[in-house]
Amino acid sequence: MKMKSIVLSMLLLLIGSICAEVSAQENIEAVIRKCESMESVNMTVVRNRDPNTKKLQQTITSISIKNNPVLVNEIIAALKKDEPNATQAIDKKRNGKVVPQYYSFGSVSYSFSLKEDGNASISVIDSRSQ
Amino acid sequence: MDKYKEIEALLERFFDGQTSNEDEQQLYAFFSRKDIPEELEKYKAVFDYFESGLSEDLGEVEIITEFDDDTNDRSHRPVKIKRILAVITGIAATLLVLVSIHLFNSDTDDFDPYEGSYIIQNGVRVTNMEEIRPQLEDVEKAVLEQQLEAEQILEKARQLSETGSSKEQEIERQHYSFLNDIQDETVRKNIEDNLKTEHNN
């Protein structure tokens, strides 16, 4: 009975930790999903597999946004919302405005780049066990 | 004896696959007899097998037999059956070898670490690896460089933070060392309070 409780507690802890990791960057993940469904967005998805095990090791997603300031602002806002959950964060000051540059959430990290012409790109490195 | 020579000749033709239905019927009839000469006794088992055993063992033979019944050409044609079986076995073996070669090659040579990668350009999803491979490599390189740059910035920040805190610790240590030299307790207390206030500000 005691053993059963311990196993159940461990299972709940495991599920909790997984959920916590998923929800840590929920805002930016939602915007990324939105980008995936938008035709005006160019995207490259690189999947890297281990040559020995053939299992997926890492997924790199690079998204370029052109002539869409609304979407760029949405990405910045989402990153800022998730920033308190980031394990590492770098912000950059550009023309008096603080812009996210790099946020890491453990095994998932986001790099954001805003160009002078207003176009932007965001890349995601996802090393979670797939 | 002449009769037996005829049987021997038939046997020779039988094993060469050149016997007619009538010839075979003659052989079956001969070997179903009880008075078979000793030198031909060894063939009896063969004809017993084709007469009964083969049709029980193999469904294919049943089918052939039924087919022959329909065409009024009922016969047991062991040589033909053997040939059919040999052809089927050959085809099966060839297929097995081909499938094995294919599986072996797909396990080794066909592996692509970028499998499943794609790009979406102007709303069009492209998965042709030969076409997109250079772009995948460029993107991977650029993103990993961004990551490296970020890690370098974080490392610098960590070093600055460590240097800053060690300087603060050194100043604090010097303050307290200076305080220990003051003999008057009231004066020492006043200076200590002032230093704490200044430090907190």
C-alpha cells in the first residue's frame, strides 16, 4: 500500500514537471503555431536524427516574418509574457525599446532578431525527447 | 523378363519426365502388384508415395488433380509437380533475397539525419530533400551560431557578476578590518552604522 502511494506520488510529480515545462513557454508556442498556419510566413524546419539510434535528437525551426508588424509585435509580447519562466534571458535595447534576444526554457530556446526595416525572424531549438 | 525390361525402360523415361499418361498408368498398375521382382522393389515406395502420400501432403497437388479430373485428363504427374514446386521455391527464394537486400540497404545507406525536415515558402511546403538540403544546412548553421552567441553573452554576464560580487566582498572586508582598529566603542558603532546605511543605499 505504501509502495503504491510512493509510485503514485512519483508519477504525479513526473506529470506535473512535464506540464510545467510545457506551460512555461505557452504564449510563444501559441504564436509559433499561429505562424505555422500562416501562408505569408516562410519557415524552415530542420529535424536532426541520431545516426546510431535514428531517433529524433533536435528540431530547429526558423521563421521569417516580412511586412507584418502586427505579428512581430505579437511575438515580442508573447516572449515578454513568458520571460519570467525562462531559465536564461537576454534582452537587447534597440532605438530605446527593449527587445527580447534570447530566452531559454531548459531544453527549448528561442532566438529573436528584429531588423531595421521591421522584418524579423525567430528560431527555436527544441531538444526535448521527441 | 522382357516385361520387366519394358518396365525398366518406362522407369527411365518416367524419371526423365518423358512418360505419357498411359505409361504412368502402366507403372502405377505394375507397382501396385504384390509380385514385384526384387530388383524393382526399391521403386515401389516411390510410386506408393505419388499414388497416395503426395496428394495427402500437398494441397497444390489436390488442386492439380481436380483440374485434371475436369479435363478428363486425370493423372498423377509427379515430375510436373516436382518442376512446379521447384519453380515456386526458386521464385520464393529470389524474392526473399531481393527483400533482404532491400531491407539491408534501407537500414544503412538510405539513412538521412534530416529525414522529416521541410520548408514552407510562400505557403508551399517543400519536402524534397535534394532540393532543400542546402537551405536546411544554412539554417541549422545560422541558428546554432545565434545560440552560441547567446551563450557567450550569458557567460560574460556570469563572469561580470562574479567579479562584481568579489569586489564588494573585498571592500566589506577592508571596512571591518578598519573598524577593528578603532578602540572607542561609541565611535566604532557610529562608523559601522554609517557604513551599513551607505552600503544599503
